[in-house]
Amino acid sequence: MTTTISPLIAGNWKMNCLRGLLDELTALAGMLTTGEAPRAIVVICPPATILSEVAQLGAIAGIQAGGQDCHAQAHGAHTGDISAGMLADAGAQYVIVGHSERRADHGEIDAQVLAKAEAAIGAGLKPIVCVGETEAQRDSGEAETVVAAQLAASVPDAAGQHEVIVAYEPIWAIGTGRTPTVQDITHMHAAIRQQLTARFAEKGLTMRILYGGSLKPQNARKILAVENVNGGLVGGASLLAKDFYTIISSV
Ligand code: PGA
């Protein structure tokens, strides 16, 4: 992990969690306030229905809240959608954009992800822009090319002046219990860093690059220690306070 960048661990609760899961958040807050001070910024991205509760409950323990997606427009006739400003109004400071599940379930393309990231910045949020290859793309040796293209087309120019976070999430590692080797993560994160510095110069050196995809208590220490891995985006293992706390403590 690059020492000059403070690491960030974000939990992506996806479409899980009724209000009952707030007990896990209370438990996590307890662990974070009684244990050793975490070395990472901790963010939870719950479903929008409980975002404001998460923002309020988490604040006690320094846990920040984020959305899982936002619309590219600030307001208007878009039934069922949520704008970045609404997330901010509910207490969010971050928002995930371009998650592979959004790209797959809703056919989101890079141009939309870019527009969402710009909308997030406009609303004062820090977008977490997700990129990652499929298993077939990795097998055919295209992983770095695919990720480079996504990065070029989804990360806004405004990242030069605002905080934008990149999350590298190989699609085949999400929810499968499989992860790339440390060597593969090292290569991909170095390539992403190189691309960010080529585009944003000094700023590119300080942008966080998170790893996501089956990050678990068992592998967190190893993966989070990789150079240019500045934290993680955690799905399944963020639902249990104990597991998520172990990951946070692995930084
Ligand atoms: P996972 O999900 O940790 O359950 O693999 C990660 C993600 O989709 O952000």
C-alpha cells in the first residue's frame, strides 16, 4: 500500500439489509470506538432506504455513508431513480458508480458511468468508479486493455480537481470466493496508477485505487498490502460486523 494515501475500506451492502441489519452497524460502531483506532477511512454504502439511518448511526464511530448508484440528472421525471443531490441530502459523502452489477443488470455503459460520476462531483459527493474485466477477457489476455478503456471513458476530467476513487473489481471475483493472484493485482493496480498519473499528473499519484472482489477476513491482509492497493470495496463480508471489522483492522 502506498504510504502517502490514507486507505479507505467501503462496504457495499447491495440489495441486502432491511432495517434489522442496522444492528450490525451498531455492533461495528462499537468495535471501532472501543478497539484500536482504524487506520482506514470506513464507508458503508447501504440501500437508499436506510441511507440516512446509516449516516446518522455511523457518524458516532466516524463511519461515513455512500450511495450505490445515482442518476446523471439532478432532478426531473425519472421514476424510481435517485439523484446524487438526494444521496447527499440523506447524509452520503460517497457514491459507487459503474458497479459491474449495474453495468450487467441495467446495461450501463461507460458514458453513463462518466455522467453519473460528474453528477456526483457536482453534488459534492466522492464517486467510487468501478472497472473490471470478465473471466473470458482475463483468459484471453485482454484484462488490462479492457480496464484501461473503462478507466479512460468512465473517470471524469474533473478527477483532476476533485476526489474520485477508482475500484478495480474483476467481475469473476465478485461474490465467487475467487480472487486474482497477488501478482495479477499488483500488475493491474500498477497499470491503473500509470494511467491515472499519465492523465492527471501529480493528482494521479494520490488517487485511491481500491481492490474489490471476494475480499474476506482471510485474504484482506495479503491483498491490502499490495502496492497501489489503497483499500477495498467489500460486498458479502461487509454484512457481518465481525468480518468487516477484521478487514478494516487488516489495513
Ligand atoms: P464481494 O463483492 O466482496 O461480495 O465479492 C464486492 C463488490 O461487488 O463490490
